[in-house]
Amino acid sequence: MDQQQVITGVMEQVTKRNSGEPLFHQAVLEVLESLDQVLKRRPEYVEAGILARIVEPERQITFRVPWVDDQGRVQVNRGFRVQFNSAIGPYKGGLRFHPSVNQSVVKFLGFEQIFKNALTGLPIGGGKGGSDFDPKEKSENEIMRFCQSFITELYRHIGADVDVPAGDIGVGGREIGYMYGQYKRITGLYGGVLTGKGLPYGGSLTRTEATGYGLIYFLDEMLKANGQTLAGKTVVISGSGNVAIYAAEKAQQNGALVVAMSDSNGYIYDPNGINLGTMKQIKEIERKRISTYTEYHPKAEYHEGFQGIWSIKCDIALPCATQNELDGKLAAQLAENGVIAVAEGANMPSMPEAIKTFQTNKILFAPSKAANAGGVAVSALEMSQNSMRLSWTFEEVDAKLKDIMVNIYAKTNMAAWEYGYEGNLVKGANIAGFLKVANAMLAQGIV
Ligand code: NDP
Ligand code: 2IT
């Protein structure tokens, strides 16, 4: 059997075995399609069934999350944790609380996490979890009760050397705090079982900024390698959550002009540059809609509908909201408007047709697995600090983060080149991430 037949066979099995999970299929297909040259050179991966094993989670946990709302009504949500691959370290990956969360979402994220975590160079396996709980419009007490109920089941499946969850959409410092408190209460353990913790109880400096800053460090490397710089460029960023805000902050520090940001309802266009102090106040402190930005800055425009943000002319586009937010048509619009680079802060925000459009138009493209790995990398550094019972300074962690992102760019670019896909960082990230995990799996036998 040649490698293409192997890939087709594994993909058929994935589709059949995981019916009704289109996002998971999309994520798997992109990785498998990157591997034909790898399998040609390394037939031992096929013999050891690496492909068939790597697409099957080691364990999937689904559970009931009952809680009582402020009106005294019983609510029931569904909780998930997929422990996908532990070949290179304990399962590691975020928890997402959003009404759209289902098995397909958690599995696509968990699958991508395997390769992303491998790219960081740190010893972390791949996992992901979450719930279809919607944190919007919930009181502080409801959020706390939900988090406590969620961890009251999940605690038995996680541990500092077993599986270490963190944040993702809808899960930030507040939620991690409530989950950590309940975990500690149930188990009596004070360890690094969750990352993204608050600074007074084991959190790491720079974790809040890590994904956004890391994205810009990666983008900067990609631009430099192509004779460009961020200074003076106009940037559009979708989302206004953790990743978007700190990507904007670092982009501004590097001399770029960030003119637009969004939430799921609409977007703000501020041609003089988004005021991040206001954005943080609205999003991090008041937890309000982005539309309220115009109350502080009446000259800025608010437009309903979040996809309209991609019609704004810019040099650099940073999708930092959610999966599949950019389709082929929106990508074509960006290309027509002369965008020179796209770097993904969100996980899988570009649909396959969008990626194709960027590549055919010679737009520099940084795929999420590589470009947004800064968050999980600093999570792993938080684990190191917890194990050592000490804390590094902001500057120390930031310097390590930068190093890691520069390395990921180099590794990704080199793998693309070595396997005949020069300049294609999608292939490079998939290949480089896969090689590390596959070699570990090979060494550990059929498990
Ligand atoms: P947040 O919850 O902090 O922010 C999410 C932002 O995206 C909000 O502005 C939200 O708007 C918007 N958004 C969410 N879902 C949708 C949707 N379906 N349609 C349109 N807009 C939407 O999450 P993060 O910033 O942490 O995560 C953003 C992305 O980055 C996700 O893809 C996540 O997986 C990825 N990521 C996160 C990392 C982290 O460390 N946090 C690390 C690596 C990747 P609204 O408030 O209206 O819902
Ligand atoms: O998608 C991601 O990499 C994250 N949400 C961060 C995971 C983590 O463990 O910090």
C-alpha cells in the first residue's frame, strides 16, 4: 500500500467512526494531508500504526454537570474532557465554556493540541475539554456554582502529572480560580493541576499575555524572514477576549496601528487606533458588549455582525475569535484589499478554502498550531514553576516565551523546507509536530 492509500484509509475510518463530527474531520484531514512525504521516508510509522493510533483519543470523558441557578431552578449542562495523546507528557489543554461546545469541538481542539504542544518543545501531551454552559448573563454566584459542579466530576480524571486543564473561550482567571478552589477542597492537594491560576496562588506572570504576545512574536519572525516589519502596518483583529487584547497590545508596542476588533455581535472600527485601556475596561472588568466602546470614543464606528470586520482594509489580519470564522469569500476580500500576512490567534479560524486563497495569493500565513502556541507554552512554564515551588519574573517568562516562539517559527519553516513545501507553514507545523509525537509513540511500543 502506498502512503496515499494509507492516508485515505485512515481518513475513511475517522469519518465512519466519528460521524457527525465535521470539525474533527476537518482538523484530522489537514494533518493527514501534510504527511505523505513523511510516510514515504519513514515507512516504520505506517508499520507501527502510528496514524491509526494518533487519530483515536486515548480516553474521552463525558459527564453531567448539574447546578442550581439564582431562581432556584435546576440546570443541567454537559461536561467533556478528551485525553488525546500522552506520548510526550501529561495531557495539557484548555477548557471551553460556550453553548456551541460538543464532542466535535472538543475533539478537533484536542487533536490540534497534540501537535501544537509538541511544537513548544516542552513535555506536554494533548487534551481539551469544556462544556456547553453559556457564561454570558450569568451572575458571579452562578459561575462559581457551575465551576464547582464541573470540577466535582472532573477532579478524579486530572492531576498535576496526569492532565492539566487551563482556559479557553469563556474560561479565564475567574473560572480557573473557582475550579482550583474546589479541586483543592476535594483532594486536599496544592499542586499545579490547572494553569492560568491567579498570581497569589501559583499562577505565572505573563500567562495572561502569553497567547497574544506569542502570536506577535511569531508574526514578527515570519515578517522579518520575508523582509517586512510590523512597524507602521495597519492591523485588524477579530475577537476582543484574552488572545485578541494581548495580540493588540504587543502589536501596538511594535508600532502597528490596530484599527478594528470585534465580539460575536459586531465590530468596532477606530481609524485612529483602538484604545486598549478602554477595551480592557469593557471586556475584562465590566464584561460588557464591544458596542459600548463608542460611548467612550464617539468618533469610532460600531457595526452589527462580526464578519464585516474582514471588509476593512488592512496590511495584517489576526483572526483571534473562533474556528471557521474566515471562509473563502472573506479571505478573497482580504486578498483584494492587499493584506500581506494572516496569523491565527484562534484555533482553526480559517476554513480550508480561506487557507488556499491566502496561499495562492502569496499572502504570508501563520497557522494556529504554531502561531498561538505561546499560551500553552507559558502554561507549561507555570507547571515548571509550580513543581519547583518558585516564581520567575515577568521579564524571565516573557524572554522564554519569545525564545519558544522564535524556535517554533524556525522549526516549522525548516520542516516545510525539508519535506519539499518551502514557505508553507501549514505543512511545516503539521510535520514538525507530528514527527516528535510519532517518534515518542514508536519508542513506547503499541500502547
Ligand atoms: P475569550 O472567551 O477570552 O474571547 C473570545 C472572543 O471571541 C470574544 O470576543 C468572543 O465574543 C469571540 N467569539 C467567541 N466565539 C465566537 C463566535 N462563535 N463567533 C464570533 N465571535 C466569537 O477567548 P480567548 O481569547 O481565550 O480565545 C479565542 C480563541 O483563541 C479561541 O479559538 C481559543 O481556542 C484560542 N486560543 C486561546 C488560548 C488561550 O490561552 N486563551 C490559547 C490558544 C488559542 P463574545 O464575547 O461575544 O462571545
Ligand atoms: O488552545 C490552547 O492552546 C489553549 N487554550 C491554552 C491551553 C493551555 O493549556 O494553556
